[in-house]
Amino acid sequence: MHSFGWTDLSPEAFVAATAFETASAQITQLLRECASGRELIDSGHEDDVQTASELDSSSLVPILRGDMFVANV
């Protein structure tokens, strides 16, 4: 995890980060094959699965304020 600059992680964060590091190279395929991905594709939302799999594609961070997401630049 040091390659990402993560040095002081909780055990839970370490497991999550390790899973991400392992899966990130094939994230599109994994999302398409998981139950939620298949459900989205079957209901006509294949583009949403593709968008969800794009890593580092945006400089914005969505923040939930009240009942809507807003961009935090």
C-alpha cells in the first residue's frame, strides 16, 4: 500500500485497499459480471456500468447535501 502513499491504515481499510489494487486492472469486466452490473445491463443501463468502471476520469467529488449530490471541486 506504500505505492499509493497509504502508510497508516486500519485493518479494514487495508483489506479494502488491497482488494481495489488487485481488481482495478479488470474493474470493467468485474462490474459487468457482478449481480448489480448484470441487473443494470439487463435493464438497459450498460453505459452506467461503463461509466462506473472509469478510474480517475473526473476531478470532481460528489457530496451528498440534503437529498441531492453536488460537485465538490
